Amino acid sequence: MSVLTDHHPLLIYRSNTILHKKLIDFFKIGIDSSERCIFITSQNDGDFIFKELKKNNEPSSVVKLFSYFSVPDPEKSPVEFEKKWSKLVDLILNENFRGRVAFNVLCDISRFTSELISKIDAVEKYIHSISNEHSKFLCTYKIGEVNNSLNDMLDIGFSIHDHISNENEDGSYSEILK
């Protein structure tokens, strides 16, 4: 099964260019199947993904099926992140949701504190609990410097996600077996 069709896959990436390509592929599958597609990010790339999807798909389908939400960076603004996350859970991230969500608020995971890692672990477990054949949740972790928090985040990745793809240093991808 590919990272783009599992219920709750993880994509470990190094470059935003590759991330954007995989996100566009993930959402294109959803748009082609008339599924609701939502991108949650703290980076300024939601509008870019929207424009790229409109270039390569029926624009009216993209407008109807794709939306994105900006959330505060969880490390820099944990209280604001928690508020926005709670609103998203109430609005869309629940058992009734049908469609695809890409969750990329994580940016470089090596910068996280132990406290934040435990909060992200709780978020990941919640996402995993509502993922099913009708709902797909693609999580993305950007690799930074190697340190303890990176290892702790990777432990979460390996323990929770259905499937893991890793961007290698040369830009190719490999599947990581659990």
C-alpha cells in the first residue's frame, strides 16, 4: 500500500519542494474521487498548494473540495495552537469526517521540547483513532538536526502511523518497515 492511500501514513521529508509534490499527489487522489480535502499547516504554503491543484485539476472541483487552515506554530504559540486545534476538532476532525487531511504543522521536528512532544503524541493518537476507510490523514515530519527530540518524534511516528515513507538525501524515497 502506498503512503498516499493508507488510513494514517507518515511522510518524513527534507525539502519543501518534495513535500509539496507529495501533498499535491495526495489531494489529487481525493479530488479525483470527489473527496473533501483539507490541509492544516503553520507554514505559508496552503495558498501555494491550492494554486497548484487548480492548475492541474478542474478548478471548480478544487474550489469545491479543497480548503486549508493555518494554525499557530505549536512550539512558539502553544496556547494559540491548542485553541485552533480544539476548534478544528469540533468543526471537522471528528468521526463524521469523510475525506483527506494533510497535517503539516510540525515543520522541523528536532526543535520540539519534551512537553510539546507529549502534546503532539496526543494529537497523533487522536488522529489515528478517527482514521478509517472513509478518512485519510497524511502526517508530515520535516527532518532537521539529529537530537533526542528528533528520536522521540520518530518513535511516535513508528508507533502510530500505518505506513512510513522517508525522503533520502538524494531526493528519492524509501519505505520504512515497522
